[in-house]
Amino acid sequence: MKKNELMQYSCPLGKAMSVLGSKWKPIIVLVTKDRKLRFGELAARINVISRKVLTDQLREMETDGLIVREEFKELPPRVEYSLTEKGLALLPIFHMLEEWEATYQNKELHSEECSTSNKEKTKLAKA
């Protein structure tokens, strides 16, 4: 179902899923956390996403009010991204999802690669 189709429903969950419906948006939220990151830093931390897809996802997230794009009039041009209050509110929700998965996951498939914990053990944080 496409985003505009989901937005037609009055169901809050349908609207929420239309905002977070891609696999990349939650990852962008988790990588950004409570800091400002430049586009290149985001691209390096999420090195499996193409720059075009990252750009598209950031634009959608800005439109949906999850992220703020701050453009500096410098040479070379500099742009920083940070989460809005709405975006920051997703962090505890993603942490609860992590706990849910940890409770019910197959122990053999456990990986620390994308944790929201403060320890920053992730590959994403090391990049």
C-alpha cells in the first residue's frame, strides 16, 4: 500500500506507518539520535544506503516533521540534519521494539549491530 493510500485512513497506526513505512527511516532516526549530522556523516554511518535513497528519505522525513534540515550559506555548502521533537519521541518506541525482539528472537541470530543502547557498540556508530 502506498503512503498516500495509508494517509486516507483515520487510523493513527496507519498514519504512523505511512510516516515510518520504509526500512531506512527508523535506521536514520537511530543513527541521528540527539545530535546534528551532516549528509556525508549520515551516508558514512549507513554505508549500505545509496546517496539518492538517503536524500529521498531525508526529504520525506523533513516533510513529515521528523527531521530538520539546516542549510548554511558557506563555500563549500554545508547541511546538517537533526531530529525534531516528533523524531526524538520515536527513540523510546524503537528501544521498546528492541526489547520486544530480544525477548522473542532466535538466540542464534542475535546481533549487537543496531542497538539503541547508550554503549554505542554498533557498526553504525563506529563509522
